[in-house]
Amino acid sequence: MLLAIEKKVLAESERFTFQDLRAYYATLHKQLHSELPDLHTNPATTAKVYDRNREVKGSAP
């Protein structure tokens, strides 16, 4: 990460963790193909863990 920032491949504001990459891929794949990729045997697991397009309703205190 530091080397990519140093070589100007990434801006400091574009930091990410490697855990973000799989979720990013799943979200991008869904946008392009209208379905989530096969990252798990059970598609529900992929949707639960990696789908970043869904809205989660919560209660505010």
C-alpha cells in the first residue's frame, strides 16, 4: 500500500484494506452483470457478506 502511494498509483485518500477487494469485486460484478459472482457455494452467503448495494435499516438512538 505504501509503495503504491509513494509511486502515485494510489492517492492517500484511496486507502483500502485487502478485505475490501473481494467486496469491491462482488459489487462491481453485480453492477456489470446484474448478479453476484460465485464466491461461495451458497449464493446467500455471498449476498449476505459481500453485497454492498443493499440498504440496511437501523434504528437511531
